[in-house]
Amino acid sequence: MPFIDVKILEGVLDHAQHQALMAEITEAVVRVGGEAMRPMTRCVVQEIRSGLWSVGGKPLVPPTPPTPPTPPAAHSG
């Protein structure tokens, strides 16, 4: 029985995105292993708090949303 354990930084995906991710992972297993794999496929998404996961010794933090561009100043005159 496949058991897929996904770890992701907390707050990166919302609940609906978690559900979609688990559904798509299950579909990938079914594509490879056949329809008989569907009822046996287990998937869990674990959220890890920012700063409690590191790569190369550097803590990972969720990406910050891009800052919208500042409109140019109006010229008077």
C-alpha cells in the first residue's frame, strides 16, 4: 500500500490546495500502478512551522508576496 508523506511550510497552501494536492498525488499513483492502487493509496500533508526546517543549515521561510510596483509620481506643471 503506498503511503505518501508530503511536508510543506505552514501557510503556503490553503485547505482547498491541500485537498487538490492529495487528489493529484493519488491520481499519479493510479496512473503508474493502475486503478487497483486507488483504495490503497494513503497521503498526508504535514505543515512545518517556518524556521523549523532548513536546507544547508539555513531555515526555510515561506515566500513573501511580491510588492506591487509604486506608481510614478505625478509631475506638476
